[in-house]
Amino acid sequence: MKKEFEIITQLSKAQRQEFDKDLQALYLQCHNALNGKLEKLKDVTASINLLDQVFLKVTFEYDNTIKDTVKGKITALKKYNNKEEYLVALARDKVSLN
């Protein structure tokens, strides 16, 4: 996880804010889709475009079993070299879902 930690620490303040906002929005989307019956959620993978500057594929999990606190944990993180590589990966992922 050292490499993943370095990716996060190299984000600018604005990119980090966007990253945090995106992860919160994903949690809320999952929470709403499950009608609030979300205690633990594992292996959620999302492609994230941070301000059209940094392109990531993030796998994470959420744990809401401790009172009203939600804990999120990144379990895998990949940084794409550029937007083109990111878009190719997105297209490939969409095809694999069909």
C-alpha cells in the first residue's frame, strides 16, 4: 500500500478535495440504492477523474457497523498515466460488463 499512499499524498489540495467528495458521493449512492440497509460494502471499484488532471481506478470498502460512523478503506488504487489510457480502460470495462 506504500505506492497507493504515495499516489494520494501527491494529489493537490483541490484534487484531494475532489477525491474525498467523490468517495462520499459513491457511499451515498450505494446507501440509497440499498435503501439505507448498508452495514458493510466490499470491493466497490470506481474510475475517478480528478479535475481532468489525475485519473484513478479505486477499489474500496465501507464499514458502518460501529455506531453512526462510516469508515472507508482503500484496498486498491491505480493511477493512469494520462487521460487517453483512462478512457481506453473505461471503454474496456464497459464492454466487459455487457
